Amino acid sequence: MIRVVILGCGFGGVEVASELRKRSDDIEITMVDRRTKFQYQAAHPEILSGAVTPDEISADLGSFARQMDSEFINTEVTGVDFGARTVKTRDSSITYDYLVLAVGGEQAFFGIPGAESHSYCINTLEGAIMTKQALDKASGKVVIAGAGLTGVEVAGEVAVSKPHLQVYLVEMMPRVLPAFPTTKIAAIVSTKLRAMGVKILTGRALKEVRDDELIIDGQYSLPYDILIWTVGLRPARVLEQLRAPKTKGWLKVDPYLRIEGMKEVFAVGDNAYFEHNGLRSGQNVEEAEWQGKTAAMNIIRTMNNAKLRLYHPKNTVQNPRAIISLGGGTAVIYYRGIVTSFCAYKLKKHIEHRYMKRFRVSG
């Protein structure tokens, strides 16, 4: 029986397993992750305000694997021998016929002194829980470093749920949400956040993090009580061990989502660098899901000696789209240059609840 090994059980990895099993009962699927729970990362900012609980946005991966008639191995991957088609883990090794890399990224600190040791992060469920516990005990000033999608969501959730705290949002670029191509969404979100009492400092580069103050632009000092770091992602450390084509540390894939030069190895989600016909996939949930579906289809097609399907990105760096929650049950949608708040939060929660249903099947 053909064995497909999936490394990483986030949105991309879960989608690969689901799509493979939907299309074939004759594939042995092995899912590998160092965590035991799936984490709906898009809702992590709402943990800070108590709008969701950790249990509502996480699920047991072992139970999900059983639903998929698959094997789940809870271990840490240390490397891959592509020639021998073997995954190396801290415990043993796993052979494969086809491999899917979906290990995502990790919080980036960009070498800023003190940033990693003095800040809280919410990119993991455990980190979000620790951050909430710190906020529940806090008084004084909370600084959020990074005003991208996660940063503005964190600012909104903290400002609405902790009105006694002074909330600062610091961004190196000239405006919030700098990855979005128009200033319209930035202006609307900034106005909403300021109405909640958030102080926004843009065009300010963090140079150093000390015990109780931030050094900005090398001279300006900003005291803080809690620092929440949302300044971006770096490739997962395991990728550094892999001898594979990469772009800026991310795995470079071809138009079919195979790692360049490898017909039996695919990469999906945040750890994949996909660019074709001038469009580059964004690092977001929507792309991870669609890539997972396409990679699974192409594995089946490869097995059947059929023509592979080109991947067409939907939520790209050039044309991003998002539903941005801003605390207190409010949100805005950005889609094709249009910004609206009509039913935005309801839609965001509908997507979340519908997605998590796949993990709630009895058994």
C-alpha cells in the first residue's frame, strides 16, 4: 500500500489528510506533529479577551486521525533523507512513498536584542493562554509590536476587554496593515482602534527591548508593562536541516506544489514559497487549505499517472483578502479593494464554527 506521510497538522496538513481520504481508501496516511492538538490560530487573538476558550478552537489530532483512518505520531521531526525517502524524528524514522511538508513558520524576532526573552507571543495556543494570564493580572501599559493582521486584532481585543490598560500599537512601516495594497483599509482600522483608545505609533522601528522599556529608533524610550510580539514569521527551524530548494528559507515549490526537482515531495501552507505567473501565495489559512486540497489531488494523480493540476492561488500577496476582528464582536472585511463591516464578525465566526465541526465527529 502506498504510504503518504504528512509533516505538520495545521490547516494545510489537515486538508491534505482529509482530501486524500475522501478520494481513496487505499492509501496509508501517517500524520506527524510535535503537538497533540490542532490549533485554530486565526482565533488566537480572541483568547485574550475571552471571546473564545482554548477548548473551542483546538482539537485532539489523534482523534482526528482515527476519523481519517490514519495514523498519528506525536513526535518532533529532526530531518528528512530525501534519497532514502525517510523522515528522521527524535524517536525513530518513518519511511514514505510521498511526503507533504506542512510545518509552517515560527515567531520571528529579527535579531532585536531582548525581544524574544521579554515578550509574549500568541502564534501558539500555549502562548496565547500565557498572554491572557499575564493580561488578566496586568495594570499599566501594554505594547503590541507589529501592526499587521495579528497585531491589529490583538490591539482591538485587548482594548475592548481591558479598558483599564493603556494599549500602544507600534509599527515600523508608515501605516498599519502594511501588507495590504491600499491605504483605505489601514485608515478605517486605525480610526476604529483609536476610537477604542489605542495609541498607534507608525514609522517607528524597535531597536532594543529592555526589562521595562522599548528603545525605538535608537533614541526614543517607551515604558511598558507587557509586550506582545506580532512582528512576523520565520521558517520553522527544521527547514534549516533540509537540503531542498528554498527562497528566503521557505521551501520553493513548482506550479504543482512539489518541491522543485522532487516528484514525490510536496509542500503546502506557510512553509511553502509559491510564485507563478506573477502571483505569490500569501501566508494565510485560505491558501493553506487550497494548497492542501491541490497537493492531495496531485498525489493521487501522480499515483495514477494522470496529468497534474496547476495550482492557482486565491489569497495572494498582490491581492490579499481577510476578515479582521477588532474586539467586542466587531470586524471588517477586505476583499478586492472593498472594505465593509456588514455581517463581518458573524461571517468570521460562521467560518470558524463550520471548520471546527470536522473535529467534533463522535468516535
